[in-house]
Amino acid sequence: MRDALGVGVAVGLSGFAFGVTSAGSGLTWVQTSALSLLVFTGASQFALVGALAAGGGPFTAAAGAFFLGVRNAFYGLRLSQVLALPRAVRPFAAQWVIDETAAVALAQPTRRGARIGFVVTGLSLYLLWNLTTLLGALGAGAIGDTDAWGLDAAGPAVFLALLAPMLRSGTERAVAGLAVLLGLGLLPVLPAGVPVLMAALAAPVVLWADGRRRGEGTER
Amino acid sequence: MNIWIAIGVTALGCYAVKLAGLLVPAGALERPVVKRLAALLPVALLAALTAEQTFADGQTLVLDARAAGLVAAAVALVLRAPFLLVVAAAVLVTAGVRAVGAG
């Protein structure tokens, strides 16, 4: 229960931060709210408005957001086994397949508990995320210059906070390090939004190098 | 108009991957290589996004108040601060550095 409250507060505040960031990136409050209602996966939304603000084209910006959202497919795979939803319900449940609902539902010991956890977390976070996005987008106008308040640092801090728990082993750190080099190194020479997509190549490259090294290890 | 196109494409794409996970029969994506790649992809993207949104100004690299904010966030993470405090630290330090005119 305390965890649920903590998740709620964190999501509510990042929703507000998203609303403000999105408004600061030049999106109207209607566009900002449309993103939270229709996309409803925070990291992708931050990535999209960041890429648009940097002058990225609509398709490059959307591609970066899309690749960040791919992880939700793997939550869905685990969830469909745990929740055993009827086929007709799946299209409606799909929108709520995100980091937080997966974490809560997969932590429950019973199917009933998992279903309740999924619905309660999904519904409450959906309402909270959209409400706080709207408040942030409307409030940004009253705040004035969002940069003076340091709110442009909210996006990267959110990414870093999501990234940190993933850096468990050397492989993850190598991927992150290579991605930073690619992302920053290519920034001056490629159109906005493209360097991030190129940086995604760090994942297959490191995985391939890892596999090779392990292959050689077993040969010896 | 471009913004609406970006919103539409992102919404469709993100919904499609969520639904795909629920509809695809178990086992289809369970190959170890696919799972490893799916776990590493967000690592690469988040790392690159963090770096670019901290050090990029358009197409040039800059060192400004955001870097100080990111260091504050990193310190908060090392100290195992909750998510909220991490973001707050970044925002407050960035604003503070700008207020004293250093960034």
C-alpha cells in the first residue's frame, strides 16, 4: 500500500513535469494532453517532445519514442500469461501495459490478485497521469520561462532515474557508455533525432561482441 | 501539423507494441537473444537521451547548468533517493546555478 502511494506520487509529479516540459517544447495543451491520453508511456512521451523541441522531423522523433515503447511488448507477454485475459478484453487492457502496472501485477501471488493489481494500478495511474499532465501544461504558461526554473533538467533526470537500476552488469554499462558516445559524437553531423536512433545500435553491437567473447571462452 | 503527425504515429506505434505483447502466443519472443536485445535497447536509448538532453543545444554540444543538475540527480541516485527526489534535485540545482548566473 505504501509502495502504491509512492508510485502514485512519483507518477503524478512526473506527469506534471511532462506537461511543463511539453509546453516548454512548443506543444499546445491539447497536443500535450493528447499524448498522455493516447500514448500513455512516460519515457516515450518525454523522448518525443524532446526530439521535437530539438528540431527533429515527426517520423525520426516518433521512431525514438517507439523504440523506447518496445519494452512494453515484453511486459505484455508476461502479463498475458499471468492475467489470462479473454481475447475480447485485450485491446482495452493493452493501453495500461506499462512499467508500473507490470511491476505491481507480476508481484502478486495469485491470478485474482494480479488482475486486481493491474486494474487498480492501471486506472488510477491513467487518471493521475492525464490530470497532472493537463495541470502541468496549463501551469507552464503561469510559470513563464520554464528554463529559469530548471525544468529543462527534469527530462534527463527522469531518463537517468529509469536507467540507473538497469545498469546491473558490465554488459549494460558497456551499452550505456557506447550509446552516450554515439549519441553525442553524431549530434553535430546528423539531423536532430537521428543520433539517438544510431545510439540504439549500441545494444546489438555489445550483445554481438559479448556473444563472440563468450564463444571464444568456451572453445578454449 | 508536423507535431500532430508525430503524436499520431507515436500513439499508434506505442499502442501496437503494447497490444502485440498481449496477443502474440507465448514462446514466440522467448528466444534468449530477443529477450537480451529487448532488455538492452532501453539501456542504449535512455543513456543517449540523458546525454543529449543534458549537453545538446540544437546541434552543438554545450556545458551549462543542466550538467550540474544531472550530477545532482546522479548523487541522489547513488544515495538511493526516491524517484521524486532525484528529479527535484536536478531541477533545483539547475535553477540554482542559473540564478547565480553561472549557466
